[in-house]
Amino acid sequence: MAEEMLSSLCMRATITVEGELAERIERLSQERATSFEDLANAALREGLNYLVAETPRAGGASGRKSGRISYTHPVSLGGCLLESLDDIAGVLATVEGEGFK
């Protein structure tokens, strides 16, 4: 029964696969002892899942979540060691010596 349902959902299509991609699929299918077709279908499925997850949504956020919250902890580095950063040439001369040019 499951095979009948699956076969009714399958579509036979002819596509042109670029040489490098075909070689990669062939090599990987041999390594995994699976057919070219099965591996190509798995790659398409994973790629489409990734593309759907990356589709921008309203507000500019993508649908892909890493599962982690990233936070940068602030650290005090003290005050500026130079009087002013307005004169970039002067800052470079102080930090790197007069031969910075």
C-alpha cells in the first residue's frame, strides 16, 4: 500500500546536471553504496529544505534558527590611551612611529 502511494507521488523528469555535480553525486553514491537517483533525490530534498528555511519572512528575518542565542559580553578596556583620535595621522605616528607612511 505504501509503495503504491509513493509511486503515485513520484514524477519522472529529465534535468541537466552540471559535470562537476554529476561527478560528486556519482562518487558519493558509490561511497554510500546507493543509486545515483536516490542520492540526487536526497540532495534535492536537503537543498530544498535549506532554501525554504532560509526564505526571508516579513520583517527581514529568515526562517532558519541555529538553536543558540549568541551574546557578546561587554568588557571594560579602560580609557583611551591617547588624548584624541581626531587626528588619524597623529595617532598612527604615535602608535607605529613616524615611519608609518
